[in-house]
Amino acid sequence: MATTTHCQDVPVPPTGRLSTEQLQGRACVACGESLPAARVHRGVALVHDGGYPLDFDVYSCPPTTGDTA
């Protein structure tokens, strides 16, 4: 029996591995695909720009139709 891991179940990768689109909430942090309006908030990624900390809300794909939480 094969199991499928959904994007919302994948651990958020380290900030250094996230693309600009992922950091800006336009792409899924798990699969990298463009996100629909029904995205799932996964947390906050912290990036340092010089001495300034910048925080970004990161998201993943929503559960597919028929999935239960």
C-alpha cells in the first residue's frame, strides 16, 4: 500500500533552500508550484539582510478535494 505525502504535511525546509517566490508566499514551500487562494499557512521564515531580520509568511498547497484534515 503506497502512501502519499501532502504538501501541508512536509516539514518546512531551511530558509536558505527557499526561493524568492516561496518566501513571498507565491509558491508552495514543499513542491514549489504556484499557490491558489486557498493556501495553507505554514509559519514564518526569518532571513537576515545585513543586520536586519526580515520575516516572511510561508505557505503550502491546500489539501486536495476529498482529503480530510
